[in-house]
Amino acid sequence: MAQFNIAEAKAHFSALVQRVLMGEEVIIARDSKPLVRLVPMREEKGARQPGTARGAVWLAPDFDETPEDFGEYV
């Protein structure tokens, strides 16, 4: 985790953004006290659509039946 004061962050902002995009955590501080953390933006996912997996998922007809050799575990 790299920590930079505000003046350093202003002077090297592009480089700090690149470091964040490469996966490094960057903290910006004032008077050696952490204030903010730079993090990459996450892509917004669309709203979920119910039923999109219809027909793609199936259960065997005997799904809820206990196998004969499992009697001692039930």
C-alpha cells in the first residue's frame, strides 16, 4: 500500500491512477493521516432479468429420493 501526501498526489496524479489500475492500493494523506483511498471504478451490471436460465437447468426425476445405501446416514 503506497501513501502519498496531497501535494505529491497532485503532481503525479496520472502515475497514481496507473498504479491503481495495475492493482496497487494508493492512499492519499494529509499530515501523514490517511484521508482517501484510490480505487478503480467497477463496471455497472445491468438489471437482473428473471427467467434468463429457463430451460438451461434441470433436475433428475429422482432428485429428492434417498439412495438405498444411505439409510444409516438419514
